[in-house]
Amino acid sequence: GDVYKRQEVMNNIIKNTLILTAITVVSGLLLGIVYDITKEPIAQAQENTRQEAYRAVLPDAASFEESTDFDAESAQDLLSENGYTADEIETVVTGKDDSGETVGYVINVMSHEAYDGDLELSVGIASDGTVKGVEMLDISETAGLGMKADEAEFKDQFKDKNVDKFTYTKNGEDGDDMIDAISGATITTNAVTNAVDSALVYYQNELAAGQTAGSELEAGGEVNE
């Protein structure tokens, strides 16, 4: 009787183990299938969000092409040299009009100095260095405070300004380069302003020379109008 009972217990253990294994394998396969099914739409949704942001910050462009020779490491060195150690340039996109002429660039910046972690934004800069717009790609700041950075009232302060750099002000100082800080959200204001300035530093050092002097001239070469 004992042998039979032991055999029965063993059989049950084996049977349960096989069932559990089967469930695990099937679950794993289903998860993989679900991941594959959702991966594409998620990636597509993210790309659509980016394209919308690009169109918003560089409205004169008909098409956008991500730069293939962008060097993230040298971009990081450039930002660090200029004091922007908490920002990183992620990608640089060239905006072209219908005839294929470059009308400007979209520079995507990740800031690591936001109040609630990181924020990511797109800065549109026309060929003459004018900031055409700023759009948030990813922001998770405090509701009612830092999230106001994603509202037109704040973002549009950067729009259509041609300055070397922006500075935020808490007391309403005038000037194209002055950005009114969001009340109660100085950290977010600072993070966004520095991120936009990072994009300008990259543009001025890496992209502007080719625009103003023609691609055949080295940066620093004189242009005779």
C-alpha cells in the first residue's frame, strides 16, 4: 500500500510539474507574442509624437531626416565645455522644404535637471539661428506647477527669437533673451531654459557655420556678400 501511495504522490508531483512547465512555456510564448504585437504600434505612436513635435517646432519644413553622422560623444563634450553638464543632445533632425532645401534643424534634448527626473524636448532652429518653437516629448513634472512648462504661455516665449542664449527671470525683465519663470517651478523653468540653450550651443558650433558660410567653407571662414 505504501509503495502504491508513494508512487501516486510521485505521479502527482510529476503531473503538476509538467502542468506548471506547460503553463510557464505557454505564458512566455503569449507574452512574447503580445510584446511583438504591441511593440510596433508603441514605436509607431512614439514616432508619430516626434513627427508632430517636429512639425510644430519647424513649421516651414515639409520633411524631416534624422542625421546619420551625429556624434553623441562629441556633442556631450561640447555641452560640457559650455557648462551644460545635465543636458544631452539625443538626435539632430534636418528639416527640408518641398524643393529639398534645408530650412532648419530640430534638436532633441534630454535634461537631467528637471524636478521629477528627466524631461525631453524638441527645439526647432531655423537656418538663420531663430528658435521657431519648443515642444515637450516627455515631461512628468508636478501638476499645476512644472507641467505648465508644456503650456503655450511658457513655451511660446522661446518662439521666433534669435538670441545667443536664453536666461529666465523671476521679476519680468524685458528682452528677447529673457524667459519669465513659471511661478513655483523655478527648477523646471531652469531645466527647460538650459535644454533650449544646449540646443543653441550645438547649433551655433556644429550647424550654423555650414549654413551661413556655405558647406564648402570651414567654420570661421569669411563670407563676402
